[in-house]
Amino acid sequence: NQLLLHFQPKVDMASGRIIGAEALVRWQHPEKGLLYPGDFIPLAEECGLIVPMGHHIFSLACQQMRSWREQGVMPERLPIAVNLSALSFNEEGLIEQLIRCAEAHALPLDSICLELTETSLMQQIESTTQRLENLRIAGFRLALDDFGTGYSSLSYLKRFPIDQIKIDRSFVQDIITDPQDVAIVETIITLARKLGLEVVAEGVETVEQANLLNSMGCGTAQGYYFARPMPAAQLTLLLTAQK
């Protein structure tokens, strides 16, 4: 019971409104204070705890979403994104467990976005594609995280039944000064549009980055410029004020 969630808003670039959020796990350690994922997720993966931890995190996210809905502060289809590790993705019975948890909290499945990294999807492509298809048929939304950092981005993008791609922060951080990053981001946005996918820019930290991305046609972004990850109570205040 020392694990908790912080939430980073996803913002509509045109209106500035919060249109989603990503759930990010933290460990409130009794001696070391607040620990971030980099401090404990690799160890959880190494010792085999990442799968039960993933289910616990998903359950926490569902509990919070239900609370927001009961308070009337969350729009009906405002999606909350939850990261899914490679080991969790390949777990037997995953889909059934996720559905049971969401239904236990009376949540529509399309209000939950599962974020997966490219590297977690690059093994056993045929079975991966089928599992993604099954998740999507069930009703979950699917996002490809850290897009552009994997070696097989383009060759498999059209095969994966996903709804959203997230431009990795490594391409966003120098977008104002590096013409190559500009070209990469423009290409990703254009590609997403042609494939009918939503696109989200990660790691937006300055007004200049936000304005440039908006001018490129990037519809959604998240990053410190808009808001740092925050406790649920703080996001509750923002959602209430927005409503």
C-alpha cells in the first residue's frame, strides 16, 4: 500500500483544455521518501514483481477514475492512460483480468488507454498483433509510447491496431534549435494524420516548443510546460475548475 499514482494531464493544443491524463506510479517509501519509477521498476522487472505490480497500478487507476466520475468532475469519455510493461502485455489471461477490473469499477473500456512501448511489441509480431487486436475489440484504446526510438517503427506501424502514437521527448527537447528534430516531428505528425491516428507530443517544456508543435498540427501534448505529474487531489481541482 505504499504505491500511489500521480497524473500528468494531456492538453488540447488549440484550446488548452485537459482532454486526458497519464497515470504514473510512485512509491511513497517510509524511509526514502517519494521514489520515481526509475528507482524501482527495473528491480520489479528483474525479480518478477512487475506483473502483479502492473495489475495493482491498473486497479489504482480504475479506483481513481471511478472516484472522479462519482464526483462528477470527469467528462464521460476523458481517457486515462496506463502504461503496460512487456511482461504484463504477454501475460496469459491479461485481457480478461483488465476487463474484470474495469467492469468492477463500472468504467467504459474506451475511457482507458493502454500505453505500450515499441520495444515491448517487437517480439513475436503475429501474436502481438493478435493480442493488440483483441484488446481493441474489447474496447480499450491503445497508444504506442516513445514513438521513433525503436528500430521497426515504420515497418510495423501499419500492422499494429493502435489509436495513438506518442512522439518521444528526445525529438521534442531540441525542436527549436535542431532542424533534424523538426523534420522528424513533422514527418511523424504527417504520417499519423495519413494513417488516421491521434498524435501526442511528450516532454513539452517551453512555450516555444508548444507553439511550434501546434503550428505543425500536433493536436495533443503533455509536459512540464502544461503541468507536472500531480497527485489525484490536485488534478481533481483542475478538472473541477475546467468544468
